[in-house]
Amino acid sequence: MSGKVATTQWSQVLAARDGSESQARAALESLCQTYWQPLYAYIRHQGASPDEASDLTQGFFAELVEKDLLANVDPEKGRFRSFLLASLRHFLAHERDRNRALKRGGGTPTLSLDVEAGEAGYVNEPADELTPVDVFERRWAITVLERASGRLQQESTELSQNQFAQLKQYLTSGDRQVPYQETASALGISESAVKSAVHRLRKRLGQCLREEIAETVSDRSQVDEEVRHLLAVVRP
């Protein structure tokens, strides 16, 4: 049990089978609220319209939260990413078979979805070059990276919004578009200070990324593998 991440949200969800149902439901809803956009993108790439994709995403989460879909999840291999995609595929197959997709405006939404944001993310994908699974994986990776970056910005209280934006461009791209000296001049600090700040932020971003990923796996041994996978997926 030493490898278990007992306090992460996905671990709480898996623990639902052991009794803590209310806590697990809250954790599941939180994870779904965070990671719904990759599922929306997957459904859109299957040919659904924005309205249909929104309704199907809501219908999927309603079924996911209300029904016992965790019974067959193996906690030793549990990745929330893999579980969601497999569950969504099963849901969509049955939706087509039963032809009972939620009607727009019907039922009670399980989550509040920003469909405009989901659509904006989807249309920016090179859809012609990607399969629905590729789109799902890319949106998942981008979501994790955005959350890690947001966490880092919240922690960096010593930096203004402009300063963080100027330094952020160096954190995830190997090809710097702006020379350090130009950024130093814009911020009114030395080039060495820029390099030092970038080094510190880059290191902490890696830690934030690992913390975000740890929320979606059931064992610490999976974190490094998941980091490598997501970075490979999002890399152009």
C-alpha cells in the first residue's frame, strides 16, 4: 500500500466501493467538471453537432455519476483518462442502439458546461489529421498543462500578470520565440534575473504537472509514465 496516493480525487472515487459514497461522488463530479472538454471533443469528432455533443456529454455524466459504473474498475491499473474514454465509448454505443440521447433542455444537467470554451478548444485542433481518440488525448493533455500552469500562476504571487505572461513563454517550448534580453528590457530587470526566474518557474511547473496528474491515477508509479505520454501527445 506504500505506493498508493490515498488523498487524490481518483483514489477517493475508487474508494466508493468501500463505502464513502458521498465523498466519492463529490470527487467524481469535480474530476468530471475538470476533464469534460476532451470528451466533448471526442463526441464532436464522431460527427455530432455542438448541441448534440453538449447533450451527450451531459447524458454521459448523468449516467456516470448516478449508476454503478465503477464496479469493474481495477484500482491497480486505474487511470481516470482511460476509464472515462472506455466508459464514454460504451455509453455512446448504447445511446445509438437505444436512440435515446438527451433532448436539449430536458432533464437536470449534472454539470455546468461552458460549451463555448469546449467548442473553441475543439475547432483549434487539426481535426483532419487526428482520430477521435487522438483529439481526446490532445485535449486531455492540454487541459492538464493548462491546470498546472494556472496552479503555478496562482502560487507566483510575487509576479504581476504581465510578468508571468512574459516568462510563461519560456516554460513549455524548446524554441524560444523572444530572446531573454528582450524580455529583460520589457520587464526592466537583468537578463540573468529572467533566466533565474524561468529556471525556478520551469522546475515548479514540472512539480505542478505531476500534482495534477496524481489526481487522475491510482498509483505513484504511474505518474512519470503519464507525464511522458501527455507531453508526447501535446508536442507538435
